[in-house]
Amino acid sequence: MPPRSREAPRRTTLVRMIFAVLAIGAVVWAGRDIATQWRGFRDSGGHLSLHPLPILGSGVLVLIAYAVLIQTWRAMVSAAGERLTLRSAAYIWFVSNLGRYVPGKIWQIGAMGVLAQRAGVSPAVAIGSSLVVNLVNLLVGFGVAIVTGAEFTGARGIAYVLALALVAGIAALPLGMPWAAKIAGRISGRSITIPTFPARSLWLTALGCCVAWLAYGFAFRMLVAGVLGSAPGRATSYIAAFTGSYLLGYIALFSPGGIGVREGALSVMLKQVALPVAGSAGIIAIASRLWLTVLEVLPGLILLLHDAVVTDRAPAKNNSTN
């Protein structure tokens, strides 16, 4: 047997081992935070009023938001001249997403490059398109939070001006791509090149990100109803509170998965947007973290396990036919 054919299984095994460690690390770090917050809730004497249907509906909406973002990223990959199946895109997205829960922000970027290469896509295109989607997602998310929370800021005019400035930021993204690549390269410790994308793909990405943020917000409201029994107040208030807190946790580079930052920000924002459920902010923050962690981590773990089973069965099948 040629040496090359021997090396391929070894590399596959090594990659699988690395991602297994990544998955375990993600579960451990997320689990530690959930356990700490749950003990605090339990010690406070709080009580839940669980309703399965709204919680299930919330999960479905979150998964729809994920699907929209995955397809948005896949479209950006296509705009750069590469091809990626929906199944491969979902695998890369969910598995690399596990890196968000491990200290250090290089894991998600590095994992995406490795998995993209395995799928036959240039790592530069995969990582570059992901960075673009993330930048647009951040700008759109802040715009959604500002607009939906404008009525509670006392300065609607300023809020709308800021939203328009974010729209201008999306239009100016092509000029800021090299700068973003340098920042990402310093964080990841590797050279990153962002391909050139047509303006149309950027605006379609912005549309997809907007749909995803709105779906997240409605899902959050359904989760509150499933945890407390009701979710009084306007839908825009829930969208503003969830989006704002999620973004603050996302940009906190020192916090894996935004752990701690997101929950603290959510508790403050529930009061800021004058929701009647603000008195149960701690319960909602814990429930939101638990539910989102399951929906973020579980798909990646399932896909990793499925990949391991399929890979192990393939050699056995080949040996039986020889």
C-alpha cells in the first residue's frame, strides 16, 4: 500500500480526536456556567412554571434562525466562486461553533478552516466569508436592537440615526475587509485573506441576518412564556433585550460563548425595556443560557458522533468486500 493512503486515515483520526477534545471542552465550560447559575437560582427559592409547547416552539424558531444563517454563509461561499452542499455547510457551521465555548477565540476560526478544507473548499474562502457574515450580523444585530428598543431610550431620533449609520457601515464593508482580516489574523495567529464579494451578496446577507435576529427575538419571547407561563409586553421589547444582551456577550472576547456577560446584560435590559417579567430576570437568564447552549452544542456533538460512526463503518464495509 502506498504511504499516501496510510497517511490519510491517520490524518482523519487526528482531526476527529482534535474535534472530540474541542467538543468535550465546550460541554465542560458551558456546563460549569449553567451549574453555577442553577445553584444560584435554586438557593434563591425561585420556582419555574414550565409549559413544553412554547419551549418546543422556541427551539424550532432558533433552529430556523440557524438554518437561515447557514444558508446565508453558504451563499457567500458561492459568491466567492466555491461550492458547498447544505449538508456540509451545516456540519462545518455547527462543529466549528463548538469552539466558541472554549477559552481563546482562535478555535472557531481554525476549526472552520480545517473542516472546509476537508469538504473541498478553500479555507481562505470559508473563513473569509464567515468573517463577512459575522461582521454583517453584528451590524444588523445592533441595528435591530436599536430600532426595537428605540421607544425606551427616550431618543428615537438618535436611535434611528445610529441605525442608518449601521446601514452605511454595511455598505462600507468592502473598504474595511482588509482591516478585519488583519484583526482576525492577529487573534487566530494565522494569515487570513478575505475574498472580494459583490455588493448584492452583502445586502442579501444583511437580509438573512435580519430575519435570523427577529426569529431569535420571537423565540426568546416563546421561551419566557414556556418558563414563566406567560410573556406579557410587546414583542419588540423581547427582541431588543435578547439581541442587545446576545451581542454584548458575543463581542466579549474574554468570555467563552459570552458566558456571564450575556446573562448580566439580559437582566439589565429586561428592566430597561420595561418588561413586566423583569422581576424574574435571573430565572429567564438561566433558562435562556441553558436552552441556547443545548441548541448550539447538541447539533455539533450529534454531527461529530455521526461522522465518527460513518467513518468507522466505511473501512469495515470495504474490508468485507475485498
